[in-house]
Amino acid sequence: MTPRPTSPTGTLLLLCIVVNFASVAVVMLGPLLVALAHAFQTSVPVVGQLGGVTALTWGITAPLAGPIADTYGQRPLLLTGVLLLAVGLLGAALAWNYPALVAWRLLTGVGAALIPPNSLAIVSEVFPPTVRGKAIGWLISAGGLSAVGGAPLVLALLAVGGWQLPFTVLGLASLGVGLLCWVWLPQQPRPPGHTLAFVAHYRAVGTQGMFWGMLLANALEQIAFFGLLSYLAAHLIQSYHLPAGDTALPLALVGGGVIVGSFLGGQVADHRWRLGWFALSCVGSGVPAAVVFTVGVSPWTLVALACGAACLARLSSAVVATVLLELAGGSRTTATGLFALSNQVGVFGGSSLGGLMLALGGFPLVGLLCGVAAVLAALVLGLTVRASAVCRAPRALQEDATAAD
């Protein structure tokens, strides 16, 4: 079947839906931690490692698939990712023991890894440079919808049919979204004679020290963000004795902060002083994230702090993605694949190190992890990224526009 032509806005909307499903596949574990721990007769810290398991294959797959997509096109890999994501989710619903669940989460990570990098690369191609950062901000904000709508949906399905039902429903829905992508996502014609060259694509992006500084700062910021997101529901359930269903509204509010932060990040990404805002957002997100787990405040004060921390933490993602795409040239999916690896280092660190901290010293150590990681992100950014890079946006936009003409 030949894909139907779509406008840039239509393509962005479809990709937002796809990216949202990939994000739901990750954040769905937070509301299910306690239920999964009971179902598989283990502890919350052990089940919390499922986030790290998903991040492991995600982080391995994304950078390896980048050069393939840059050579042969992003559409085939995106469709493959959606299919593998659906199979992983449906398989998890059939898991008969904890090792089987781990195996299906490994496959889920492989499928999800192919979705955001290829989506970002497609957006960077269909939108002009002057509005590219805003389009990327909208795409990244789709991940916030997973917390606003995904987490409450997971909790509702958990109440109706147990922990298996969320995996089943999301798996079937992913298959439906994959069909939409197959029908509507535009083809990307490639000139003949292209051959796969991993080294060349990695060399194009890897020789720039600023590129690696951005990735490291992003990884540290994501450790703080996913440490907060992974254990917030468990904190509300175990420390504040809230029923699992009552955490739906707090998680939705925090998801709203994610959406706002991602949208603001899209505005900041095209701004002259974007890296300065990035550094400030790191510090501004780390302090309230630490307070959430260490200070005995009221539940709604805690939710407000978590919402603010999530908003500031997510502001950085659009900035990082936009800068990396500007530096990447023709190796855009390679760059976004490494960006995905950086994000998954954050997911792994936030969930796995957070679980270790929880086992060693309870929720206060989780808060310490979030605060230290966010402050280190700001320090890395200041030490490794050249000050001239702050002013790169207008010049890069002009160069891109000239090249397009």
C-alpha cells in the first residue's frame, strides 16, 4: 500500500501519537510497581529494575540503528519499532514469572528505541529551520501525555483487570497506531548508491566535544527526572498510605508539568540564550525533586513540588535535541540515536540507582540521587559546552535556510 501524502502538521501529529505510546511503555511501570511486586512475590526495589531493563536494550539499539536509518530512511525502522513495541507489551501480559517479564521488557526496549530518534529526524526534515525547535518541542511534549493520560489509564485498567490488562490494551493499541503509520506516514525517497557506513556517520557527530558534553549533561538531568517519575507513585502509596487509584490525579498533574516544560523547551530551543536556560533548569529541577522525597510535606505540596521539578527537568530535552540536530548535518538519526542512548542512561540511572538507594536508605536517598544528578548536569554543561554555542541558534538557522535555498 502506498502511503498517502500528509502535511507537515499531519506528520507531526501522527509522530506525536507514536512517541506517546513509546513513552507510555516506560512510565506505565511506575503505577504498577506495587501490584507487580505482589504478583511476582518480590519487592518494589526489585520490580523497579524493570525500568533499567527496558532502558538497557533501548540504549543499545538506538545508536546502532541510527546509521541504518540515515542510509536507508527512517520510515521502515519506525514501523519496525512500533511492531516490536506491541509484541513486547502483549508478551508482558502473558509473563508467567518475573524472568519472563524481564525478557519481554527487553524486547519492549528494542521496539521503543526505534521510535523517538526516527521521529525527531523526520520532523527535522519536514519542518523549516526557523520553526524546527518548536516542532521538536511539540513532539517531546507528547511524552508528557503519557503521564497525564497514560498513568491514570494504567491505574484504571489495573483496577478493572489486574496488572495484565494495561499491557494487553496498550499492546493492541500500539498495533493500531502502527497501521496508521503504515498508511499515512510519507515515503522518504533515497538516491541510489547509498551504502551503510557506521563509522562515517559516527565520525560526523563524534568528533565534536560539545556534542558529548550535551549528551552527558542530558543523561544526568534525565537521571534526576526519571528517579522522580519512577518512585513518586510508590512514595505516595507507601509513605502517605494513598490507595493506588488515588495516585492517578497526582500523576496526571505531574504529567501536566512535563507537557508544559516540553512546550516551553520548544520555545527556548530557538532562543539565543538557550543553554543558559538549560543550566538554570537543571538546578531548578533538582532542588524540588530532592525535597519531594526528603521533607515531610503535605501530599498536595509534594505534588506541586514534583510538578515544578518535572516541568523544569523536561525543558532541557527540546534544547538538547535541537542543538544535536544542528551539529549532526546529514547524520541526524545517528545524532538522535545517541540522544536516545543518553536518555536511556537517565532512565536506567533513575530507576535502577533509585531502586538501590531505596533499598539502602529509603526514599530520602532517592531524593538525594535526584538532587545531586541535576546539579552535576548544570556543572557538566558549564564545563564542557563552549560559551559560543549559546549564540549558535541564529547562525545555524541562517546556514540551514541558505542550504535549503
